[in-house]
Amino acid sequence: MYELTLILSLMLGGTEASAEIDVNTRFTSVEECNKTGEEFAAQMKSADIDTIHIQCELD
């Protein structure tokens, strides 16, 4: 099973920070994990949030 982690760049009061989000979903293939990560990244994209990295790890 694969675990999805998104690493985000955040603008907080004019200061840039980063955050790591573990998505509590298990995926049977790395392709499915990457596709879901791209969908989450697109949904969260805004002026203050940008996805730096989508990471799928074998768990």
C-alpha cells in the first residue's frame, strides 16, 4: 500500500512557511496515489497555498 504526503508552501501574514500533510488514505498503486495527490493539489491551490511536492511512499 502507498501513503500520500503533500508538502505545501504557505503565505502567512506575508511570511512564507511550509507544511506537510499526510492524507489518511491507502493506495494500491503508485499511479493512483500520484493522481489523487495531483487532484488534491489542484483543489487546494490558491494565492496563499502552493504545492511544492507530492510524495507517495510504500508503507
